[in-house]
Amino acid sequence: MIIAIVGSGNVGSALAQGLVRAGHVVQFGVRDAGSAKSRKAQASVSVPFLAVRDACRNAEAIILTTPPEAVKDIVAEWGDVRNKVIIDATNSVRTRPEPYPTAFHALKALTGSEAVVKCFNTTGFENMLDPVYPGFGGIDMFCAGNDKSAKAVAMKLSLDIGFGACWDFGGDDKVELLEKFALSWINMAIMQGHGRNLAFKVIRRP
Ligand SMILES: NC(=O)c1ccc[n+]([C@@H]2O[C@H](COP(=O)([O-])OP(=O)(O)OC[C@H]3O[C@@H](n4cnc5c(N)ncnc54)[C@H](OP(=O)(O)O)[C@@H]3O)[C@@H](O)[C@H]2O)c1
């Protein structure tokens, strides 16, 4: 699959490495290919670093990995993206793309696309870089949104990069809950001081 990753920081870089390993064609969409974050990403993965518009033009899927408030500027670069799957990996922890509660809501409103899915937001970037915990296998990822085909793409990409499962958290009405779930990870890992090498995994009684 041809995938544009917008934003080449911690999350963008981690996802790019896993997706390239899985055989996908990845291209970064960045505002500055010479920024410190872009240069760090260039050292970790060998893919094109293009202007946002150019990276997204022929992409089948776009993954947004920027601060949420950047979404309005970024969507203005895109043109018509209604034939692409858009994956929102952001969290409105400190900032939100006013007047929208989350980047997911902004993406739906500003692109007119139904194929928007929330995914890759619920765990730390280190877990995206290496989702396998010895003795437990791949940790879990989660996605939410109304569009079933967009969710199927997000689920497949999650498994491709090594997550053990990608659980369907529900429709658009569960997107903010998924951000709260991300906050739960942040609370455990950072605020409660348990460290970033922890992850959530769903277990079920047979
Ligand atoms: N860090 C985590 O573990 C984690 C986990 C899950 C979800 N998230 C969410 O994922 C998002 C990214 O987090 P991160 O830790 O990867 O952040 P980061 O390392 O600070 O990277 C942010 C990236 O966004 C780019 N960016 C910022 N404004 C932009 C704009 N207007 N147009 C284009 N690109 C722009 C930055 O470009 P420059 O290089 O030019 O500054 C940078 O490449 C956030 O919403 C965060 O809440 C983070």
C-alpha cells in the first residue's frame, strides 16, 4: 500500500519503520525536510521526505502524526482526499483544533471524507516501534470510526507492524473515548511513573 505519513516525529518515524519493514511504500509529508525531527527520522528510515501535498497526492492511506492543532493547515494542503483512507494518530491532550474536540472531528468536517479512522493513538511510540513483549507476543492496538473499510485498513496495518490484535472500539461516538484511553496510558506510563515500557492487552476467557 502507498502510505503518506504526515509528521516525521516520534510517532511518524516509528510507524514508518514498521510499515517499511512490512513491505509498504511510505513517504513522509513534512513542512520542513531539514527540521531536527525530519533529520532524525531520515537517519532511521530511508523513504522520501516530500511536501505534504506531494506525499499525499498518490497515497492510498494518509496517517496524521502531528500535533492536533496542525490539522487545519495540513488539510488545506490536501485537496480532494475522499478516495483515501485517513488515519488519525493524534491526541488532543494539551491542545485541540478549535472549534473541533479532536483532530478526527476536524478531519471529517474539513475533508468531507467518511473514511476517517482513529488508530495508533493509544500507546507510546516506543510500543509502535516494537509492539512485541517477550512472553506476551504482540500488544494490542485499537481503532474507532464509522467507516468499516477504513477500520479494516487500520487493523491490517496494525497487524503488519507487529501488534497482536487491533480491536474495534466502535464508531465515531467512541473516538473521544479512545483518546481518553490514550490518556489512561499516559497516566500510567508518565504521571504515575510506571514507565513507557508498558502496554494494554485484552484477554478473554475461552
Ligand atoms: N509520542 C507518543 O508516544 C504518542 C503516542 C500516541 C499518539 N501521539 C500523538 O501523535 C502526535 C505526534 O506526536 P509525536 O510525539 O510524534 O510528536 P513530535 O515528535 O513532536 O512530531 C510532530 C511532527 O509534526 C510535525 N508538524 C507540526 N506541525 C505541523 C504542521 N503544521 N504541518 C506539518 N507538520 C507539522 C512536526 O514537524 P517539524 O519537524 O517541522 O516540527 C513533527 O514532524 C501528537 O498528536 C501526539 O499526541 C503521540
